Amino acid sequence: MTESVGFLEQAHLELAARVDQFARAQVEPRSTEEPDYITQARELLKRIAAEGLLRYVAPSPYGGLHPYVDIRSLCVIRRGLARYSSLADTMFAMQGLGSYPITLAGSDSLKQKFLTQVTSGEAIATFALTEPLAGSDAASIRTVARREGGEYILDGDKKFISNGGIADFYVVFAKTDPALGRKGMSAIVVEKDRPGFTTNALEVIAPHPIGEVHMEGCRVPVENLLGREGEGYSIVMRTLESFRTTVGAAALGLAERALQEATSYTKGRVQFGKALSEFQGLRFMLADMATEIEASRVLVFQAAAKLDTARNAGREDPSSVLASSMAKLYATETAQQVIDRALQMHGGTGVLKGTVVERLYREIRALRVYEGASEVQKEIIAHQLLRASQNGSTAAPPKAS
Ligand SMILES: Cc1cc2nc3c(=O)[nH]c(=O)nc-3n(C[C@H](O)[C@H](O)[C@H](O)COP(=O)(O)OP(=O)(O)OC[C@H]3O[C@@H](n4cnc5c(N)ncnc54)[C@H](O)[C@@H]3O)c2cc1C
């Protein structure tokens, strides 16, 4: 696999090799059947934890490997896992996405309690923002958290929550002051066994634990608030700005696998007396796929490096927001096209259940939707561009959940 981009350090390259070895041996589905994927998901998480990979999702005082969350490492791991199993990638990614708000804004005791369990794999994390009536427009959420004495009382519904139903805790975004709009949004950790908190499962096209959440008079202690009241929206944005780059990395892994499958299939399959790989029409397709994948690789690791550099310097870098959206947009759209072409090159074999390209075809689809659909990424990119050329603009882009 090419590692031509100069955004990675030696430690990242070593991590990539380790993840590849681990995922090849312990992550790739071995059967054409899809047994209970929830059981599989739990088993995969255990293996990922045993390999020490969850130590990359939180900072060092709380079980993490480094004093910070290194976005390039997350990208390297997601790319490596996604090549073999999207389910493994989801289980890893959600431990990061669901705990990052606590890393950003949690009190020391919340970090001790939740992050240590996330990094050991004992607790499964979630990020609960989307609602039936609030998807791309995340600021319009209707869940409310009313303070009464030492507790918040939560009422509302969440939808499309990854790990919903199997998680141990949920970072729930709710309005503590609905009159203030997005400025009245707060982030609150809700443990799964709180009274008034229920879930039910949803099914999507590829194995992915996901569900709905219902909160009715659900009481949690005020100590579970992340940061201060009103900081929820900023926590959402800061989390997604970092994590959407990692979605691009997962898409990159899926696309790389598709190209690998297409290359070996076309070399081995003979029609009209020669290997498919000798037909110019297919050779050009392979060349386009490889070129677009290389461009994805550069965009993803460039964005991740920008995020890591800004974090190390302790400053915000608007160009990393732009880079992150471009990486997610380009890598996910490219992966969809690359996988489609790889499937086409397999002919009928490509749609047979159990073929790797058939699995990739189902696995890629959701990545163009979650953490800000492609259209929303375009709006963010356009907003950043126009703001840069029109100082003083206050227009806000759509919110990417
Ligand atoms: C597999 C999966 C996992 C998910 N996991 C989570 C999770 O863990 N936590 C969580 O909170 N959410 C999660 N989501 C929800 C996801 O973030 C939302 O589905 C996504 O933000 C889109 O919201 P929506 O589905 O309500 O679509 P809508 O917002 O209704 O959008 C529908 C379509 O309209 C387009 N659109 C919307 N606004 C605009 C605009 N201004 N300009 C142009 N086009 C626009 C969208 O791009 C989309 O194509 C998950 C979703 C999926 C599919």
C-alpha cells in the first residue's frame, strides 16, 4: 500500500503495519453468513481493546497512550480496520466519537469514570445528537434538559444513534434553555440504566449497531453536564471537525480494499481469450481508481496533520475545518465510485452475497450520510471560502451531525 504522503511520522507507519496485521488475522469476516452482528460487534471490540488500539481514543491520564488524542493515529486505525471490516471500524470509531466530548469538556471525575472504561473496552460509548426532526440541522434539536435541584430531567427522542441499545452511556445533546437556540444546547452524559431512558434497535444496510433513544422524565445528576450549560453546540462542532476526517480515512480503507480486489480479479479472470486486465477499458478504470484513491489519501492525512498541528500549538485553525470537510467529502464520494467500479469489474460475481466487493458496496453507503452528509460538507466548504473572501460575514453553515 502506498505511503507516499508526507503527513505521517514513523510511529504512524509502524501503527499502520501493526493494525494491518491485526485486522487481517482477527477482524475480517471468515464466513459468508452474517451471524448475529451485535455479538460480533462486542467480540470485535474486545479484540480491538486487547490489541491496545482503544488507548488512542482518549488522553493518557485516563487510559490513553498520549496526553492528547492524535487524529492521524485515529485515521490510520480506521483505515486499517475498514479494509477488513466496517463493523470493526464502527466499534473503534464510536469509542472515540462517543467519548471525545468528555475528553474536551468533562470534569476530572467524569473523565476518570468514563474514559478509563472506554479505553479498556469495558464501556461502550455513543454520541446522541440526531433526532427524528433534526438531522443536518442539528441546532434544531428538541430534546430538553430541565434543571431541578441537583438533577437534570431529560425529555426527547434521538434517532440513528450508533451503538444505541448496546451502549453503556450516551453523550446526549439537549436544550437546557430552548429560547436561546443553539446557544441553549448542552451536553450531558446519560448512563443506560437511568429511569425513563429506553432504546430500540434499527437495521441499516450493512452490519452496524444503531438505534433510537427515548427519554421521558429521565433524571441524571447535574455533575454529568459536560462543560457549562450552553456549550453543547461548540462541543458538537469541535468533535465533528476532528472526527469527520476519520470518516474519510475509513472510506479510504474501503476504497483501497476495493482496488486490491479489482486488480486481482481482473488479472485472474479470462474472457475473449485474455485476462480482463488486458482490456484498455478496464485498465483505464483501474488507473482512475488508483489516482483518485491517492488524492483521497493526501486529503485525509493532510487534514489530520493540520488538526494535530493546531492541537499541539493550542490554537484553532480555520483551515483545518475546511481540510476536514474536503477530506470527508472527497474520500467518501471517491470510495463509493471506486467500489462501484470494482463491483462492475467482477460482473455477476460482484453481486453474489459473500463477495468482498458486495460487502464493501453495502458498507460504504452510510459514510456519505453520517457526520454531515456530502451536501452539508459542500455547504461548510463554501461557507469557509466565502467567509475568507468576505471579512465580517456572520452567515452560519448547516450543522453537520
Ligand atoms: C449508519 C448511520 C449512523 C449514524 N450514527 C449517528 C450517531 O452515532 N449519532 C448521531 O447523532 N447521528 C448519527 N447518524 C445520523 C446522521 O448524522 C444523519 O443521518 C445525518 O446528519 C443526516 O440527517 P438526516 O438523516 O436527518 O437527513 P436530513 O438532514 O433530512 O437530510 C436529507 C438530505 O437532504 C440533504 N440536505 C439537508 N440539508 C441540506 C442543505 N442545507 N443543503 C443541501 N442539502 C441538504 C442532506 O445532505 C441529505 O442528503 C447516523 C446515520 C447513519 C445513517
